[in-house]
Amino acid sequence: MKPREKIHSHWIQEYSRGYGYLKSLKKVRISGFSPSLSIELYAIQGMGNHVRFERHDLIITTEQALRTISDHRGLVESRPMEVFMGFEMINPRATTFFHKNQEKNGQIDAKIEGYLSKIVSLSLDGHVIYRSDNHNSSKNL
């Protein structure tokens, strides 16, 4: 096999990781696949005094992420924007959407879409409630 053919015979993924606040969970349908679960989170971007929150809509693609979200679903749904999450994602891409709320109704904005591949940690009120190394604790962040 030629080097170029070798590259194209495997799926190549872009990869990113970050931290953000979970806002919501929702069921999604992807053509040709069974229904799946996705999350909406607001990732922290920037540095110093120039930090902003960027909306991410991520489809859950791994058993680890699905199991972790399922185990903590009640907490995420009862306290939106309070659960802080460390995450890894693949195939990030920017898309546009129109706001549907009263404050920004009809305004166009951008968000990041992709696939949630791993939940590294979940925290609430500064206490770790889940860590991917399977050492759950209530240590302060």
C-alpha cells in the first residue's frame, strides 16, 4: 500500500479538550443511527481578563461519557450551568444558529458542534464529584 492510500484508509479525527459548564441534555436523531444523547455546555475560552463562554453542542459517542452523564443526569438537569466539566471532544466545527429566546430572538450566532469522547471530571460547588481515573472524591478543585 502506498503511503497516501494508508492515510486515507483510516479515519482521522481532530481532537480538543477543555472545561465548561453543563447546561442541558437532549435526545438527538442522526440519520442512519439509533437515537443518541447530546449535551449543551458553555466552554471557557480565552485567558487572563479576556475569558468568554463559547456554546458547544456535543453528541455523546463513548460508553464512558454516556455512563457518566447517565449516573449524574439528575444533578445536571436540576442545576443547569452549575456542574463544571472537564472534557475531550473530537471533530470540532463551527456552525451558525438563530436565537429563539425573547432577549436575542432572530439574532444569528455561532456555536461549536462535535462529539464528546470523554468526560475527564465533573465538579459542583468546587467539589469533584467524578474523575475519569475512577477516584471519585470531594476534594476541592
